[in-house]
Amino acid sequence: MTHLTEHNLMKFNNLQSTIYNLQSTIYNLQSTTHHSPLTTPHSPLPTPYHPLSYLCLMIDCIVVGSGLAGISFCEELRKNGKTFMVFDNDSQVSTNIAGGLYNPVILKRFTPVWKAEEQLDTALPFYAALESLLGEKFDHKIPVYRRFTSVEEQNNWFVAGDKPGLSPFIETSVHHFELPGVEAPFGYGRVLQTGRVDTEALQKAYVSYLQDTGCFRQESFQYDRLQVMNDRVIYDGIEASRVIFCEGFGMKKNPFFDYLPLNGTKGELLIIEAPELELDFVLKSSVFLIPLGERRYKVGATYKWKDKTNIPTEESRMELLTKLQSFFKGPYEVIDHVAGIRPTVADRRPLVGQHPEFSRLYCLNGLGSRGVMIAPFAAKQLYQSMYGQQEIVPEMDVERYRSKYQSTVSG
Ligand SMILES: Cc1cc2nc3c(=O)[nH]c(=O)nc-3n(C[C@H](O)[C@H](O)[C@H](O)COP(=O)(O)OP(=O)(O)OC[C@H]3O[C@@H](n4cnc5c(N)ncnc54)[C@H](O)[C@@H]3O)c2cc1C
């Protein structure tokens, strides 16, 4: 069941959907009288309990989450002819509301993003392939201009542009141009190889594609209904070789991977309409101003470490407006305000790889504030390690937290 054509894959998934629906109905009827054993990471593995397990169809992977991580991993599976089923419950919105920028330079410190070149080499063809698969444009290749606030910043920019890791991404000249409502006496520096992926449109189109191919369940993945065996897993009548958890900040509720140090950083963005400003580039000053077309812009973002809800706050709105007005004096109107939790990690590296004890379980998480660039790279690494082609870069591998897991289990 590993190599299927696109057409056969669709037929297979539709058949599987029908069987799954039948199983779920019978299972739900039976569960009113039948108490199912639970599987938790720290309890003995139960024997298969599903009363209709003989009807199970074997698939390659269950994927939990359809954000950038889930989409990127599904694409690895699809390209390699693997069968899969995706679950999503809309509990996290990071991908849906993100600014969508990809930018290989950290513009606060003028340092390169970790493995920027490798990330871009994977990400750009990845989004191009999705555009042809889904027949829609997602990757808008627009420049990013950093507004300088002093001569010192200009000098730091020149120095940065001469550094080996940064020279492909920094244009070492200072640009001067007029923008209505924006003063910039020290000019701007241009970052190269940047763009914006419309992550909201991408997620919508991809989920719709998964639904059409019968690979998507709009529901919560219930961890206590997962049976993990040495050679496979069973979940509500689906038998799979592996489960890949791509839940973003939702992973905090996952009893298998909750030992990992996923912190979560709340971010908020405003959408404004500025009738006199027509930018065809991203402007970075104290906040990003990201053009969406028709003189609408995303303004953001904030970073908050305590509040873990997806609810926009007045405090962040004021913070964003104060920062915007520090460099933009033109008229505008706020038309929307969104919030989400970035899946951030203390050491700023993704959480990718196999569970230390349950070899059928994997996670793809910790994409932080740069999911657009890093998700395709991390997904590819995970896929290749899973199928024995290459090991995961150690800095991203969850193996680095093995001792944390051991102390959690023994404690
Ligand atoms: C305000 C803001 C601005 C940002 N701007 C940028 C930017 O400009 N550029 C950039 O690269 N990155 C940006 N990011 C970061 C980016 O959004 C993330 O890195 C990325 O989207 C994370 O993707 P993910 O798939 O890991 O998580 P998510 O997008 O959170 O997706 C996880 C999915 O799993 C689902 N899920 C969770 N638990 C369960 C469960 N039990 N059952 C079923 N489904 C479940 C959720 O519903 C969700 O759909 C921004 C983030 C924020 C908040």
C-alpha cells in the first residue's frame, strides 16, 4: 500500500472514508455499553480493543494538525505516494492569521536566520509546487525594506552585508525614497530573497483539497483513544504505521509529547486600510507593515509570554498603534485585529522526531515565529529520517530532550 497514483489514492481514500464512517457509527453505538481501555504513555499497552478491527484499512500515517507543519508533512507523504488521514479541530490559528513573511535576516540584530539558505532552498520550490497543485497563488515575492533610525544603524547594515552568512541576503546600499506619511531621513536597507506566503489562503485551499480526496477529518484527535503497538497504531478503526503530531501550541495537551519545552508566544496583528499609502514592498520599522493589496496592510506583531489565548486584547492593539504612529503619520482605519499562539521553544529550534519510547509516534512542532521558511525543511528532515534516508539535524531533533522525558517518567 505504499505506492499509489493520485487517482488511485483518491479512490482509496473515499473507500476508506466510507468504512471509517461505518466503523465510527458502530463504535459509537457500542461505546455506550463498552468501556474502552485507555492508552497513555505511562500505562501498559493494551491489546487492540476496537470491536471491528478486522475491518481496519492500513494507512501509512495519521497526521494531527493542518497548519504549516501538517501541510508540509502531508506534502512529503503525498509526493512519495503514502496514504494518510489528517485530523484538525481548529483549536489553534497560528497559520491562519500569520503575517506569512519569509525573510532570511533577523532585522533587530542584523544576523542571519539559522540555516537560512537550506530553508529557502526547500521552501521556495515547496510553495511553487503547492501553487501548481492547488491552482492558486500563495507566494508573493516582495522585497523587505528596513527603515534606519540612525547613522549607526546604517553602518551596522554595511558591516552585516560583508559577513559571509549575510551577504547573499543584504543589499549594502542605502535607499532613499519618498513615501506619504513616512519620514526616513536615514533611508532604508533592502533585504533580498524575501516574500509573503498567504498562509490563510494556503491552509484553506489545502484543507479543501484534503477534503476532496477524502483524507480529512474536522474533529479533535482524542489522545486517550489511540492504541500504540510496537508495529502500528489504531485510532477509531484507522490502522496506521505512524502518527505525526503537528498540533502547534495544541501539543501542550498531548500526553505523549507534553514533556517537550514548548513555551508558546502570543502574537497579535492589526489589519489596517491606509488610503494614501500604496506600498509594493514590506516596510519594517518598529513594526512590520505588510501589504495585502487594495491599500490594506497587516501591522505587527506583538510578543507576549503569559496569555495563552487566541483572543485579541486592547493592550496589544494600543501597543501596535503606538508603534505604527511612531513612523507613519498618514490616515488609516483599523479593520481587523487577530491573535494566535506561536509554537515557540526555549532554544529557538523546532521539535522534530520520534518519541523516545513509542517508536510509532512522531512530532513536528516548535516552528516558532518563522514557520513559513522552516516548516518545509523540518518536514523533509522528518520524512527522510522516518524512511531511513538521512538523520535529523541534531539541533532540531527531539532526541536532545530525551533526558527530560526520562526524568518525567521516573519522577
Ligand atoms: C501574530 C503572528 C504572526 C506570525 N507571522 C509570521 C510570519 O510573518 N512569518 C512566519 O514564518 N511565521 C509567522 N508566524 C508563526 C507561524 O504562524 C507559525 O510558525 C506556524 O504557523 C506554526 O504552524 P504549526 O502547523 O506548527 O501550528 P498551527 O498553525 O498552530 O497548526 C496546528 C494545527 O493543529 C490543530 N490541532 C491542535 N491540536 C489538535 C487536536 N488535538 N486535534 C486536532 N487538531 C489539533 C490546530 O487546530 C491547528 O490547525 C506568526 C504567528 C503569529 C501568531
